[in-house]
Amino acid sequence: MNPQLRDDIIGRLKDHHKGVVSKRYLNKIECPSCHQREAFTSTETPWVVKCGRMNNCGESHHVKDLFPELFETWTERYAPKDDAERQKNPTAVADGYLRDGRGFDLMRIRGWYTQEYYHDHHINQGTTTVRFPLPNGHWERLLDKPQRFGKQKARIIGNYKGLAWVPTIYSIKDLAEAKEIWVCEGIFDAIALMHVGIMAVSNLSSGNYIDQLLEQIRKEVPAGVKLPMLVWAQDGDRAGRKATLKHRDRAEASGWTCEAAQIPLINGRRHDWNDLLQLERLTDKDIKKYRYYGDLLLAKTPAEKALLMYNHREKREFWFEFSGKLWWWKLDMDAYDRELKSLDASGVDQLDADQRELVLKNAGLLSCVCSAVPTPLYFQRNEVTDESTYYFRIEMPDESIQKHAFLPKQLTSASEFKNRLLGIKNAWWIGSGKQLDRIMQDQMMGLRTVETIDYIGYTKEHGVYVFTDVAIKDGKVIPINEEDFYQFGKLSLKTLAGSPEIQINTHANEYNPHWASQVAQAFGSAGVVTTAWWLGSLFAEQIRQKHKSFPFFELVGEANAGKSTLIEFLWKACGRFEYEGFDPSKATKVGRYRAFEQVSNLPVVLIEADRDSGDKNKAGQFDWDELKTAFNGRAIRSMGMKTTSNETREPLFRGAIMISQNAQVEASEPILSRITHITVTRETQTAQTKVAAEWLETIPMESVSFFLLQATRAEQQLMEVFDSASRHYEKYLFQMDEIRMYRIAKNHGMLMALVDCLGEKGLGLLPEPIIAEARKFVVLMAMERQSALNADHPMVTEFWEAYDYIEGTGDISKPKLNHYGPEAKQISVNLKEFERWCGEFKLRTPDMRTLKHLLRTSKNRKFIDSNRSVRSKITEHEKTVKCWVFDKD
């Protein structure tokens, strides 16, 4: 065993599984199955971690499954250091892979393979390979990080139809003289079986029927001598099982005797024969078990399968699946006794094998209890909402598969279970409640638990980005598995969110990184800064965790200025097609909240949210103040839990807010100070910008969606750039005379740091001159935001314009609105009277509820008090009037 690999494995077991070295063993390892510290392994050859709780667990785990990252860089670990060593051992890397990665005895297979190199010109990357010759070409396994090459982990060159890979030590004559020949899919599987004395060949893929090899063997068998038995040992997945039945039928039709061997699920996972060799599960007892499962697969009728199962375990009643249906077999004891009496036997031990089978066949009661095969895959639970379901795979007789969640109550009642099945597809439960209980109890023994989240994006509790088909953790891309969840070592995780759908092209060779320069060409610095903020939104949770906030972003511009083009393209770069945002004014309050909660580390884009519809009904309008707490990633609503206690749930805001509309947001100072603002116009549009904008509109999503992976995989690098730069820019902005509010300096400092993340220090998407110009643009944005906050809100300005117009009409010595009189240094206004005068002068009357809220922010005429009692200089006898009071100057 490679000493460095051994040290790495022991180090991981000590650090991640709390192992303790004790002489020749590593003890007190936390078992990955039962999580008790009773597992152990050898310190000399720590390949398999075994649990010592034989009665309660007893599971074995190969370290390759626990730490797959240690088994990805074979060339780096095993390549000779100089030419002399390389010439002495030209297969050093392949040797290390086959010995330490596959568990093979190299002395048994020496000379069967060569070490080669494969280079993929599409991604311009290569890897060492181990190559085995085939009759018309070769098969080779890619060794170094094969996930770089997509689904291609191995390559077959040449036509292999009807042929097989045969171990070098076997001739056709040897095969013809054998009692059994096992036919498995993989070359490594055949080698593994050879290690335990089984003669095996590889058909290379489940769909390849080896008729040419079988004909060669037939010719070597002397006339009158029985042909070798074929044991079809294909993989245990659907394709392998289907191929086994197909090959069995074809071989038997040609005169061959066939049996099968199948590997059942182990710890909820499928394994191949090579895995079993490494797990030390190819003993004679194990082989007998696999042959039994093969017999069950080959059974041609439900009754035949039932008898096989009874003979194996002798249980008086049991359930089983056959041809996409669930069946129930029960031994009728009365009929059993009658059959024995008819044969003058007092017990089954007095019968020969044929008589025993006849008795069991006649005394067995067989019935179909379900017209489909429902199989629980795992238990899924949301710790936040305390909601639990069981996730099922429903297999139909036509081989179609549905996957759906079942509530606990739907599994405890035959009628509810029946209704749920019918609601999924035309599947019928025909059995009893007792039979359902028995089947569910058997299937749920040791059922896996999968943690769930109810949104798409980043989960900071696990440090994982979860999207529709892939997840990213620590820079590593994990595809969703066949059971619709993601596995990260001991962590099983899935999202329950059905929207939004984020479809990412994971093939780097199809990625066009020049899109950033097209954005800069089409929209200038405004487009670069918008892209920088968008990049930052992918790390909003991490940024808020360190910096306590993440700025809102406002993209404003006249119609046809390009806002939609830019936003829809940025969504394309994140795997969301033909989407811009949603209009919160058209959504219900609950709908708005759900839109805010369905993503994490992704933008929530609000479009046309601040239209002036003229509707004074505030209940139908969107209030920007609802978003205050979203700035810091806190809850924006509180909901009562469905419990008998006083529990509430306050979902945190995990995304980032972008606002896109034709007019600027009109809101209170606290909201405006949270917003970084950009205005785009048609004035800068030229023929060149039009070409670039059309390029952004027409480029396929598949060519740019890799950006999301590019960014999230570079999380550590980008956050280091951001953390160091943001504080520097924040300090720089706050020292400027034009900027007096710290929040403005902080928000725009973050934006400048995110611009840097697009440049050479970060993703390298844009050159430094464009980055420098964008930073200057952000400085101007900060200055403009400070100026905007120094001014009154537009509705307040409109109020004072109306006030001055009314007061200045007619005899100015007689005030109409100011109850303090013209000589006073303060202004006191009764808003009801103001409303009446606006009507008389045919001025637009503002919404009073909104106006009252905004008048408190009045700056040019500073707000002093509301609802103050004033002795009026306007009314007779100086009657007391309730007024709003402001400074005159």
C-alpha cells in the first residue's frame, strides 16, 4: 500500500471519524452507518472500516466510499519522479490504481494491461489511463479526476459486438472445459471474480450479447459433452436485470443452460463485483446468497418465485415483487395437511424434492396485493418546519417509474394508501391493512434519512449550493443521484422546491466566457457594475455573515433602454431561461413572501413595483418598508405554526433584492440608503451596442450557464478578494467630503469590491481598464445617492409646491394654510384643510396616509411635530386647530 495514501486515510479517519490509534489497529472509529464509536480498521492496510456491533450493525465501509477525493489523483501520487524510474516501471500509475484503487493482486494480472495517456481536445485536459486489449481494439479506464470528462469514465475503441474480454490466462479451450462461465459487465468485475477462483469474462456492456464468443466455445466442446453453464452476473440496476433476462432467453434458445447471480442493495447502495472483493464479501457463503438472488430474478412465474423464497427461509407467509406487481404468498395449513395425507406422509421430511414442491405448490395461496411496486427510498424531514414525508419509487408493470412523497398517515391506512397510489398513476392497492403494515415495516427497516430544504440555492447550515440537477460543495460539483437527492459523505440533502428551475450546463468546454466583454460593450460601466452586483448575490449569505448586510440594487431607465435584455441575460448565465422578475404589486402578500423565500444566494428581481396607479387603497400597493429587514438577511414575516402551542416560524431572507423599473423608487430614507442605484438611458446606444445586445439576447443558455459553476466553485478565492477590498473601498468612500452617510460608503464599497471580483484578481472575465472605469462609476453612484438622500422625497416636494402655490394666490397677507400667520418663523398646517384647498385649486391630492408618513422626513422645511394644538390666526376668535408643524426656513 502506498505509504502516503495510508497516512492520508488514517489522518481522515482520525479527524473526521474520531479514530484512535492503538498498536496495529485504529479503534473507536465512528461508524458511518450507526454513528457509534465501535468501528475499527488495520493501521497497516486501512482499506475497510468494520463496525464491531455485530448484532446491531456490523456494516463494512470501504475507505474509497468514505473519502473518494483521496482516490482521484493517481498520477500525482504514483508517478515516478525521474526518467530512470519511469523506464524501470512504465506502469507505475496503473499499478497503483489497480492495487490500491481496485484491490487487485498485481502478480495475478501482470502483463494484462498497459499504462497510456488520453487527452480531450475539447476541454484541453488529459489523464493517465490503464488499458486492456480487446479482440478488435482496446478498453481503457480514465484515472485522474474522470468527472472532468463528463459521464465518460472509460473508453472503448473498436467494435466489440458479440465479443468479450477474456482474462489472458484463459484460452477458448479452458472456457470450453469449464463447468461454469460467469458473464459480468466490467473488466474489473471479471478480474475480481477471478481472484476468488471464479472463471469470468466481461461482455463490456449489459446490452452486448456475446454470441461470437459462445460460438467459439461451442466449437471446442466435444460432441456429446455438456456445454458449460452460463451464469449471468450483470449489474443490479434496471438495465443489468433486464439484460440478464434477455440474454438468458437467447442463450437457452441456443442450447445453453443458464443461471444468474445478483448483488442485493448493501447499506442502500448498489455495488459491483469489484466492490464486493474490496469489502471482503465474496466468500462461498456470499456467493451462495448472490446465486439465490439470481434464481429469484430468473423465476418465470410468481408461483415459482414464491417457492424459491419459501425453500430459502420457510416463512409461512411473505410478500414479494414480480413483473412490476406486489404479491402475497401464504401457506394454507389445512390444504398442506390434506396434501400430506394424500401422499401418506406425516411430515415434509418424508417427501422427496419433487413431492415437496408439489405439496407446497398446491397448498400455497398466491394473490396480487398491488398492481405496482411501491418502494420507500428514504425518510425526508425539514427540521425548520417539522414536516416529514416518505419518498417512494413507484414501479409499474410497463417499467415506467414515478417518484412521489407520502405523508405518514397515508402509510398507516389501506384506504388512504390506495387513494394516494391512484392519485399518482393508475396503481391499485388490493391488499388488506395488515398486509400493508407488514410490507411497510419490512421495507422501512434501516431506512435512510435525507435532510431537506424548501428553497433553491445556498444552504449555509451545510455549506452547499443546491440547484435543480447539481449541487456544489467546497468547489466540487455533485450530480443529483437516481433517488433525487445529493450525497456529500455522510450528508444526504435535497431541496423540496419545485421552482425556480436552475438548469446548468456542467461542460466547461461548451462555456463562452466572452459574454462579460459583450455586456461591457452593450451597457458600458452600468452593465459591468450590474454584473458585479449579480455576482455578489451568489454569495449574499456569506457576505451578510461577515459584513452583516448586502445592498439592494436598483436598475432604472426609460423604456427600451435595455434593462430587460441585461437582466434576462444574467438569469441565463445562472441557468434560468426567459425570466426577468415578478411584479410585487400584482402579487398577493403571501405570494410575495413565498417569492422572497424560494431562493438563497440568488437575486429576487422586482419589476415595475413602484407604479403610480392612482389607487389610494394602500392595501393593494407594495410597501418598500416591508424589505427593511431583508437588507440584513432577517425575517420579513412571521407565521404561526400548526401546533397547539404558541410557536411561530420566521423564515430568513437568504437572497438579494434587485429592483428594475422605469421610475426611481420613492420611499423613506432608511430604504433609499439601502439601495445602490443605476440609471440606464438610450443616449449611449450605438450600432456597436446594438450588436452586443443582440448577441446577449440570442446566445444559448447552454453557452453561458457554466458561469454559475465558475463563480460558486471559486467561492473561497472570491470571498478573499471581496473581504480585503470592500473594507478598503468603504474607508476610501467615507473619507470623501461628498459622502456623509456610513451606509452609503459601506454599500458602494462592497460594490467596488465585487467589481474587482470580475477582474484579474477574481474570475478574470474583464481586463483591468474596464474594471477601473467601473470602479470610478461606483464612486459617482455613491455621490449621487448621498445627494438624493439630502433632498426631500418627491411627494414631500410636491406638498410644499402645492402649499406655496395656495399661499401665494390672492391676498398674501391673509394666510390660507399657515395657522401661525405670515409673520411666524414656523409653519403649521392642518392636512384636512390642505386637502380641501387642493380640491378648490384643482391640484392633485396626494394619498394622505403616505404623505403623513413622508412629511416626517421633510428636510428643506424641517419637521417639528404632528397633531399639535395651535391657536389659529386664520379662524375667528383664534380657534384651536390640530396642525403639523415645520420650520419656515
